[in-house]
Amino acid sequence: MAMGGISDGDAKRLIEIIDNMVNWADRAFNAIRMDKWKILAKRIMAGSGTDIQEFVHNVVRDIAGDKVLLSKSVGDAINDLLTRLSQEEQLELIRYVKRRAYPLVVRLVAEKAAEKSGEEGGA
Amino acid sequence: MPAPDNIPIQRLLSEAKSRFKAILASLDADLDTDKVAEICAGHHHVRENPIREIEPERDEVSAMASAVSVEVRIPLPKELKRIAINVASLSLKSPYRAFVASLFIRRLLNRLNESYAQLFQEKFGLRELHIKYVFRQFEPFSEDPNVSYEDGGLYVEIPVRSPPSLEGLIIEHHYLPTLERPSLSINGRHVELNLRFSDALAFPIIEGEEITLWALAPVEALGRGQELRARLAAAFEEAREKALEDILSLSGVKSELIANMRELLPEELSEYKPAGPEEPKCMFCGARASFRVAKSLERFVDVDRIVAFNIMACAPCKLAYDIENARRAGAPLCITPLPATPNAVELLGEFETLIQDFRTRGISILTHQLPPVKTALEEPWARILSWIFYHAVLRDPDEFGLTMLKSLKDFDAALFRFFLARKVMLYPFIFTIRPGAMISAWTTTGKKKFVLNLDVASEFVVLPGAERDLTLEDLDALTPLAEKGKNSIRKAYTTIRSIYGLG
């Protein structure tokens, strides 16, 4: 499913970037770790930014404060989106993700579970 | 039935009658098979039959082809009266009234089933009806159904010439006289649907702030239509009274209220009468109020839902308030399916090949133009589709129609795939549907009293959630999951429940 130049793949990648940047393992998240997907969806829906970098920064800061992890692979993933998408497309992607934050998070979680169990399509 | 285009209609009908006679031969001892075969073969060609208005003679079909559309709404009540009886019209002026309407419709469908079952038994000796569609490839191009009758049960097995992808599919419909609610089981390629007669013959429609339950009935101008229709109308009247009594016997209704309720509820439920200048107003809907609902206003927090700041209510709102009050710590969701709307249709890919196969053999088959017209007769089935949609995720309801989401133990991946994709095969067409429902729900947080929340047939909110409502737009974004394997599907279900805060 896609809208204009936006693909669901990019939308899920953006959510994954945010998820990977939050240091969920930190003790500060002990009480809310169970609800991490709910928190992620809610904060993404409420997030803002004029480009992807600003959007990611704002959402991650909103969730994690300074409990942030930035790895080489996350940096590469952000770079990939920045180079592939124009400013206009980045804004479109942000709007797309914000509007579908809840279902996209569900899909990400379900697909991760399938990957973990080595499952492929099976309808 | 295969029908070369150039055969005159009379010959076609005569051939059809002979074929029906052969199919019905096993019922010779119980039935005037000659008469029934004539009716089966020719009833669509009788001028008085309203089906003629949407199924013109073959020579008119080409002229009509350009006019069909996928989303033809059912006719106006005036036209509907020719083929159905208005069993009940209920006001939905307030969320509480809508909740009582849901309770009433639930019981009325059971009572209507009794009415239909009694009529079928007495007039036609029919107690149960069992239809079995068997999808398989066979030669020659068509095969006759098997019909048998035993001890009031009519059994029909219909072979469906199928493309390879549907080979082995068996769909069984059982129409039963004493069923309390529909049920569905899917076992690989074997699907069984247990229905009440009323599920296939009655349907609600919402218009403005009113919900009307229609029950299909014989057309007066056709055969014994007048007599049967009058008989059904009387039975429906009785069914309505019994359904009201059923509601009053629910355990949430205080015994001291029953006499007053019995007197006021029928009229107040069907007709909304605003309170006069000197009369007490219902705090929930503004109708004339006769019952006290609470000691003070302090309990209520939904100020915007209170119509009049007093502590009085009309009969329907009082009844719903008491039931909610008695149950608010428990199951918080009541869903009454309404007819679904088809919003996209495509022809099953392999069917094109099948038609080509017929054509190369010099056979043409009569089939609907694409897409077929949706008529009032499909409304009950459209409602059943909404029921299946919700049945995919909801437990069986309790006596109040209150329910919760299924536990993972009862989770059915095949049904949940349907919930996500909403694709329905009306062979050979594949429809995508938009389910409809009247939803009553309330929050259970704290000790404060929230007025029942409701989303009447918005065709937008699918399930209300404490965190966020699951909408059709969200469901569209979730649809790709329908193609995934079992682990993904299960994980998706648990995640949806948790992040939306669904009950």
C-alpha cells in the first residue's frame, strides 16, 4: 500500500528508526516498557517536524529524554531516507506515518514476530 | 443455467420446468412437483414479481448493463412495503435509547425466527433447511442439485462448477427453528453457517434518528401472497410483544419497575415525544420523563451528554441506565450488526477462463452484468456479513448482548484474516465490504458515572478503544497483514488489543 511516492516500507522504516533510538533497556523505562508500542504509536501520531531528521529528533526526545541510542545502522537508515526523499516527500512521509501510526506500529510488531519465528506469508 | 441466446423464452421456461421436475422427483410423495417446478422455472417472469424491476427480460439486459452500479441502496420504505413488513421502528434519540433498541432487536430476531419457523412448518411442512454448496470440477458443464426431504428437513446439495483454486470448498448453510444466535465454523475448506430463518429474512435500516426492522414477506399480488402475508403480519405483532416481555424479564430490570415499564416502554421506545413545557424532561434525551434515575447529579461527569439537568428519565433511558448501572463493572460492549455495504467488486480471475471455456464449446451462460445490483433481498445477507466481521473478534454475547474481545485461546486466524481484508466471495464476484454496526460502549474507570457512549452506524469506528478507536481507515492500513502467516496474525491481534486499549 502506498500514497504518492510514499511506501509502507519507508513508513515502517521510519518507525523502526525511532524505536531503535529509544534506549528501552534503560531502567528509567522499567515501569512502562510493557506499553512501549502504545507509547511509540501515540508519540508518533503527535510528533512534528519540518523534515525527517527533525521529526525523529522530536519524537525520540519526547519519549526518551536523554535516554537515546544512536548506532551506525540507525544513522545509515536515516541517511538513506534523507538521500532518497526530497523535502516534499519527507513531509509527505511524516504525514503518512502520523496518520497511520497505530496500524503501522501493529504491522511492524507483527512482522518482527514473524521474522523471529522464521515465518513467511501464509494466508 | 446455460442458455443459448437465441432460444425463445417459452421454450426456455418449458425446458427449465422439465429440469426442475427431474431435480424434485425425489419429493414426489410430499409435493406437487409439477406445480413447484413451474414456479421455480417461471417466477422471475411473472409480471407482478418485483424482481422483474431489476431483472428485465433478456432482450432488455444489454440496455440495462450500463446502468448497474455496485452500491444501489435499498428502496424507500414505501417501496419496501411491497416485499417486507415493518416490524418495529425505534427512536435512537439518545445513546441509552439506542442501547435499548439493540436489546430489543436482538430479542425480536429470535421471536421473528419463531414466527417464520411456525409458518414454514404449518404451511409447507418445513422445519429445517440445509443447503450445501460443493465446489468441484465436473463434466458436462452443469450438474443438477440433489434434493431430499426427511422429517421436516429439506436438504439441497448444489454442485458448483469451480475453477481449480476453489476445488474442494464446501459451504453449508443450516436454517434452524430454535437457534438462539448465528454460529460459524471453518474447518479448512469446509465452512458451516448456522442461521435462524430471521437472519436470512429480516434486516434493520437506520434512517436519521430511527432504526427500523424489516422482515421479508410474500408479495400480496403473487399467488397466496395476501393470505400468507396477513398471517405473517399477525405473527410478527405477537413476536414484538413477546420480545418486549423478554426485555422486561432481563435480570437488570428491577421488579418494581416492570408494571410501569410494560405500560410506557412500547410507545416511548418507538416514538420520541419531547416533554411539554410543564412536564419533567428526561435528562438523557429530553422526552417526557416518568422515572427517577439517581439521587443527585453529582455522579455524572459527561456534562455535554446531559440534555436536562434533573434526575429524571423516560422509560427507555431509565431501562438502559439501570442495566448499565448493574453491569458497568463487567462487559462494556454491545454491538448490533447492520447491513454491510459493498464498496468494491472484482470478478474472480479464474472465472473469466471458465467462461472462455464455455464459449469455445458454443455455450453461453446467463450471468449478472458486473457488478450485480444490490437489492433489498441482499440486505439480510449484508447484515450477516457484518455479523461475521464482528464474530471474528468478539465472544458470544451474554443475555444483554454485551460482549468482549475474544481471548487468544478462542482466536481463529482464518476469521481474523477476514476481519482484516473484508473480502467476500459471491461467486464468481469478490466484494470488499464496509461493515456496519450500532455500537454501545461505556468506560469503566473510577466511580464516576459516564453516560453510555455510542457510535450509531458511523461506518467509520469499527471498535471503540480506551486508548484510541479502531477505525475503518486503520483497518485499511492493517489489511496487508491478512496475507501473513499465523504467528504474524496472532501477534497482530494481541498488539491491536493492547495498543488501542480494546476491551
